[in-house]
Amino acid sequence: MFNHYLITRFNLKNPKWDVTKNNESLLTDEWLEHRLWLFENFCFPSVAAQVNRNFEWLIYFDITTPDTYKQKIAAIIGNQPNIRLFYIEGMPAFYPEIQKLIATEATGKPYLITSRIDNDDCIRNTFIDEVQKQFDKQDYLAIDVIKGYSLQIKPVIMLGKKEHIFNPFISLIEKNDNPTTVWANDHNHWKKETRVKQVTDKRLWMSIIHEKNKVNEFDGYGNIKWDDVKNDFIVSGAMASTISRDILPHSQWWWTSFKNGLYVNWVLFNKSLKKALGIYKLKQ
């Protein structure tokens, strides 16, 4: 009935993004080494652990990726049959390459689902399954799972709840007739789209906050126990042990948690109200 593709851009050169939030250069060997570490410890194990295997994960790397890193990437992926790697000429080639693949390969089924995940984040082991449960032969419908978690790993480990409307884990269900895919626009674009369904009953994603994020900062809140989520959000064994050992007790950051909770829920309310009032569409 449908093909489902999870799609990730990795180290594609983009003239609009050249430094991290700490003003460090992007796409250097140091940056790539760090991203591969995040990918190996968070993103990859969470996707590999999906209980529903009826999807393909397409990961796009820059053609200039050094051979040593190509070997490391291949070693991380191993023999996962539903993970495919592509080396392309930077961000300008990204969307055309997605379109070309879908036009060539996704021709036998009448519907298409595309989902996105950043290479330094992770998803619940039922994420793919929950997205597919939303499928009901829709001609065009974005699936916005607004509830997840935020996990800071440096300088200290903290875990909290997070609500994020129009987030980077958006999926798109559409008829497979000149489909656009979820990557036709940035995730913030969906605030202008009326054909969106919000999924609010489960926390299905975990945003990883680290020192080389381009934008994100930790704004998790609540007294969340790692032991309560670790069986659903699969990370590497070494990282799971590190989190269990070093996570900061909520009692030591409760005031930050309180402020974050107010901030996150205010932003959610404000964006939801603007969307309901059609303000985003008026600004187009």
C-alpha cells in the first residue's frame, strides 16, 4: 500500500551553515568525527532497534567525505538490509536525489510516507510503527509528533520532557503521484500547512543536546528517570551505562526544570494559537 522512507542528511555542504553555536567551523574532520560519535551512540542504535522494519533509511553524505570516514560509516552500519548510504554533491543535490530515487523505485505502491531524523537525535523503538498507524490512504497529511524528550550530554547529563510543534521529526503521508516528500521544505514550513495531524499521546523522539549544536539548547523539564525510558529509546551500551552513572538528579536542577517547563509550554501555546488563528498563513 505504501513505501516508507526515513531520510537523513549528514555532512552535506551548505553555504548557509558554516559554524556551530560556539562559532566553530562545520564539516571539518573534527566536526565529522564528533557527528559520527553521536550517530553511532544515539541515532543509529535507535533506528536499528525499530520494532517495525517495514521502511528504508536513506542517509546522504557529501561526496567529499574522506575514505577513512566512509570506512567508519560502513563499519557502523554493518549489514543492516534496510539502510542505504548515498554520497552526493552537497545540499543542492539533496532534494533532487531524493526525488530521483522515489521516481525510480517507489513506483509499485499508491502511497508514500517520508519521515526525517537528524543524525544526532534518536527515536523511540516504536516511532516508525506509530507513524504508520496514522496512515489511512490520505492524499496529503503531515504527521507532527509534538511530544518527546530532551537529553543533554555535555557539560552535564540531564533528561527532561519536551514539547515541540513543527519539529525536525515530521513525517508526510501522500499519494504517490508526483510526491513532494517531507524534505520539500524545512520543518518550520509546516506551521503554514493546514493538512497536519498532531500526535500527542506518546513521546516518540529524543533530541540530543551537545556542545556542537547549531541552534538547539537544553530546555527539558520534569523529573524523568532514565530507567523509565532506556528500554524504549535504544542507545549504545556504553552510552546507556554512562547516562545511568552520570545523569544529574532532578533535585540538582529543579529550578532550571521549572523555568524550562514554563518556557516550553508557553512557546507551544503561542505557536498553536498563531496556527489556529491563521497568523502564519497571513505572513506568507
